Amino acid sequence: MQQHLSLGAPVGLPGPFAAQARELLAQGDNAVAALEVDLTPALEFAPGLLVLTGERLLCYSGPAEAPVLRQWPLDAGLELVLHEHGGVGTLELHDAHARLALWRFTLLRGPQAVEFQQHFERQRARLADPTLAPPQAALEGPRCIACHTPLPPDAEECPACARQPAPPTSTWVLLRLWRFARPYKRQLAAGFVLTLASTAASLVPPYMTIPLVDEVLIPYQNGQQIPVSQVALYLGGLLLAALLAWGLGWARTYILALVSERIGADLRTTTYEHLLHLSLDYFGSKRTGDLMARIGSETDRINLFLSLNALDFATDVLMIVMTAAILFSINPWLALVTLVPLPFIAWLIHTVRDKLRTGFERIDRVWSEVTNVLADTIPGIRVVKAFAQERRETGRFRAANQHNLEVNDRLNKTWSLFSPTVSLMTEIGLLVVWAFGIWLVARNQITVGVLTAFIAYIGRFYTRLDSMSRIVSVTQKAAAGAKRIFDILDHVSNVPDPAHPVRLERVQGAIELRGVGFRAGSRVILKDVSLSIRPGEMIGLVGHSGSGKSTLVNLISRFYDVSEGAILVDGVDLRRMAVADYRRHIGLVLQEPFLFFGTVAENIAYGKPGATRAEIVAAARAAHAHEFILRLPHGYDSLVGERGQSLSGGERQRISIARALLIDPRILILDEATSAVDTETEREIQRALDNLVQGRTTIAIAHRLSTLRKADRLVVMDRGEIVEVGPHDALMERRGAYWRLYEAQARRAEEDAEAAGLHLDSALLHPRHPADPS
């Protein structure tokens, strides 16, 4: 459903309180804007409605049957404050003395809330200066916030947005493949010449039937002897033409098949390479299965089109053109009759092409649903089995597969009617030629041999015409696939490389944040963050979830670019460096380490593929991973399984630390590196981290504040801002935000210890009998 603001009339108000609002506004007041909120101040889901009129602000809440109405007369001294924190938006209404009201909403309502606040500010400005004209939107009625189209009464979605289709796929998109075909233009030219020659050779046999019929068969029926030498010459010519057409066709097919395979391989490689260079926000809006389908099945479809169908299409066009030329050279009138069905077939192809194009685009999207289920389920098979959801996932796959079947069935209805209709038209055209040809023979205007040759040529002409009509289907499939491929290739990374990058030969690790701000859509995540980090210093980032810690390290890693301000490393703005060059100096240890399918040694050496076995072992020793690696069946050559499934969480984490150690980074980022393991494993990982942070600029995020005591400074963040900076002891003495966090964790730890002790005492007092099944 397209969410919208209702501007200017009481119609189109969203939510369960719309009827009550209309009834109230029917008394003469006029709605300027409306906002549906979906959370209570206690962060529980419940509907609510804010309505802004020319004179007051209305609020509906409570049960829909008996809503509670609150209202405030508009005054120039009122202020509506909008802010977001932890995935929740908040609107606060203030006057000069106190806060009057508070509303909360999920960020799904964020764009509408911004629009609502803007209308409130305009209304307040109009009250302060009555000479200002009323907002134009209020005079024109409700409008969609996406396209600003006027909305009809009680509209649930914007009709313009609903009926606006995606840009249609044009067959001309296939011409964009020329950039991949250009390196093979010589082979393509050779293939075209061979196609021309083989088509010409295949047109010789029908022409040879004219003398065979007129000079051999008909004279024989009239009592003359068959000239054996002449027949042998004609038959030899037919055999030679057939052999020549076969040889040329084989060479043409082989050359063009090799070229198409290379074009397909280049297309896959270029698409994958471009995909890897896109920024993280692109992947946040895409499904893995969809991207796999584009690079896999779509390029295969294009490859099939280039290797077979495009070749057949070129052959068909040449055959039709050359056959038409021969027919007109033999008898123009009979040739014109031959072309009678052509306009009807062309009209039918044009009509059906659009249906086929949209149908194949829909099939591509639906097939992505099937691959998305596989991409979700297979990597997450442990979770599926742990929660016994095999039947549910089977149902999801069955539903997606059934949807795919239904969409294909609808398209096949069109295609099944189209193909026989073309065949019927060609058969009718053949009958017309027979009738007109017999009439010409009866009037002695053509010979029987000419009519026989005509019928032979017409058979080939109509066969190629029918083949061309069938190619419409595969052409539209290839065009739909090419569009999905170029959707990736046309996407530009939000983290671009500079035109003239600055290259740092050796990074010292000094990091400076100058007024850094970051937005995700309308949501402000970081604002005016300034911090200076010395080379070799260890900084601990602490704060509540959603305070902006991970976003800050993502910006330092340049996974995203700042919206305001700048981040400098050794005095150089990150945006002036090549992304790959800069990231070679960064080591990253995540909360959930990702290991690739392969051996332990390959995973440790992922950032430095040319590392020697001695370097790999040294990194593993420093990460306290050497001992458990040697206990694996094949040591460093043991397979870890997909995503490291064969290892424990602590073992995967230590391998990821060894991977970071091996590249010897100057800047190290630890994102909750010990939060998902037990206490003993945490000690092992902590010892490994102590080796890792030596002499490196380190930025560590941790919820367990005790793990950051060795940090030189702690940076406390709240709501996207830095609120405190300093060493642990100094911050504790200040008794501010960090002290409150630390005390809260200490109390929680004591409660957990007490609960564990009580549980232990209960177990000692009431031991279970060994045979007790409970």
C-alpha cells in the first residue's frame, strides 16, 4: 500500500480513525496534513492519527471504537521536534514552557513524518506572518508524497504510482552487447561471410530443378530419351551444392559458437567484477538468489541466443532476402503473390512481441523467487533443522515453484496460439501460390519446371519466415536477460574511486574525524562527530545499540561515504584514496567471522594469497589457533566447510584473527570480536587480540566493557553523537554516561551470578535420580 499524506481535504485520511476525523473536520475545518503513527510512548504497537488543520493539531489514539481526541490550537510559539534513535522515530510537541505531547513511530513512517513536520512549520510561519499565502498543497487537495500527484477521495494508493510500469525492455538492449563482441569482430566477420556463402549454396538445388523438369522429365513423358550425361551433370551439381552448404555451415556454426561462448564468459566476468566493486548499500537491497540468477542463468540465456538463435536469425534474414530476389528474377507476379501473408505475419509478430516481452520479464522475477528460497534455506539449513521448519520451507519452495508454473502457463497460452497461427498463414500462402501458379501454367506464361522451382523456394521461404517468428520468443528472453544484466552494470558505486587517487606508501594510522555526519534515507545516524586518534592508539567505542558505533567503523573502513564532514587518515581525506589501496591497510575482525569453503591455510591467507606456509603458521600461533588446527584431521589442509560450519565459534574467530594478523594492517577494527563465545574461549581470543593490537591503531567495539580496560581512551556514543571521551578511570570518576553503562552491566552480572548460584544450590539440595527421565 502506498502510504501518503492527505493534504488539503478531509478525504483520504489514513488509519482506523479516519471516519471520526472526517466527521469532525466536516464542521468547516480543513486538513492540511495527516500522519499515521504506529507506536505508543511505551513502544507498543498501536494505531494513532495526527491531523494538522489550518487552526489546530488533532491527535486520535486508543481503541478505534471509542478514540481519545486531544487537540492544541496552533500558535507561533509551538514547536514540533522530530528525531530518530535505535530504529524508532519520535515527534515531540513543545511550547515555550514544557513538552505537551509525544508520539512514536517505526521508521516505515519516517518520510511521512518529515513531510508532516514541514507542513507544521509552514502553518506556524503563516500564523506568525498572516500575509503569507496558504500552502498550495492545502488548496489542491491530497497528494502522493512520492510523485505529488493529486489523490482521489479514499485512495489507498497513488493511482499514478500504481499504474506506472517499470521501463519496458526494448529489443535494442541487445545491441549493447556489442561492447563485449567488439574484441571478436574479425571472427564475427568471418562467420557472417560463411553464413552468406552457405545460404547461397543452399539456394542452388531448387534452381537446378528447372532444367531437370523442363529439359529432362517433361521431354521424357513426350517420348524423348533421357540424356544421361546431362542428368549426371545436374545431379553432380546438386551433390556439390549440398556438400558445400554442409561444409560452410559447419565452419560457420563452429566459429560463431566459440565466439558466443567467449562473449558469454566475458559478460559473466565483467558483471561479477562490477558487482564486487559496488558499495554495501547495493547488496542491502538485493537478494542473493536474484544476483546468482542474473549472473548464471541470464548470461547462459544470452549465450544461447548469441550462439544459436542470433545465427539462425541472420541465416533466416539472408535466406528470405536472397530467395525473394531469386523469385522476382524468375517471375515477378508469382513472387508478389508469395509475399501476400508477409504483412499479416509481421503484424502478428508485432502484436505478440510486447506480451512475450512483459511475460518473460515476469518469469525472470518469479524465477528469482525460487532461487531466493534456495539461497536462504541451504546456507541456513542448520537453523531450519534446529527449529524443525522443513515442512514450512518446503511449503515456501512449493509456493514459489507453483507461482513460477502459473506465470509460465499464462505465457504459454499466448505462445501456443501464436506459433500455429503463423504456420496456418504460411500454408494458406502456399495454397494461393499453387492456385495462381497453375493458372499461369494453364495460360502458358510459365513452365512446370518454373512452378516446381517456385514451390521449392517458397517452401524454404515460408519455413524461414516461420522460424523467424519463433525467434521472437528467444529474442525477448535474451532482451529481458540483458536488461537484468545491464541493471547491474549500469549501477554506480556510492563509494567511487577518485579520478586521481593519492597513494600512501606507508600508513602511520593517524585518523581524524571532522564533523562527520551520515544519513540513511531520511534517518540521521551520525551527526557532527569529531575525533582525533593517534597512530598506535587503541580506542574503545561503547554505547547502547543503535548509537552509531558500527556505522562509524563502517565509515572509517569506507564501506560507505560520509554525508557531511570528512575522515582523514594521515592527513589525507579517504575519498582521495583508491578504495582497494586504502583497505589493504585495514584489518577487520567481526562478531560473526565468515570463512570460505576451503582449507584452514587458504582462509588464513585470504588477504595475502602468496603467503608462505611459515607465515601462515606464525600468524596462527600469534592468534592462539595453532594448537587446535593441529588437532584437525589434516591440520592446516583440513577443509572447514561452507562458512566454517565444521569449526566452533571460537575457532572460527581465532582463524579470522590470524587472517587479520597475516596482512599486518596499520589500522585494526574489532567489531564485537568476543561477544558470542564463552568465558574460557573469550580468554583465548583476548590473548590473541593482545598480540594483534600491538603497534596498530585499533578501534574496538564491545558490549562487555570489561574487555576494553586496556584501551587508551573510551569513546561513549549516544544517538549518533560522541558524549564522552577519556580513559576508563577518568570516565568512572566523572559518573556520566559511561559510569551508568558500567554500573548497569555490573548489576546485571551480579544478578546473573546470583541466579546461577541459586540454581546451583537447588541442584545440590534436590539431586535427580539417575533413572529419572526428567
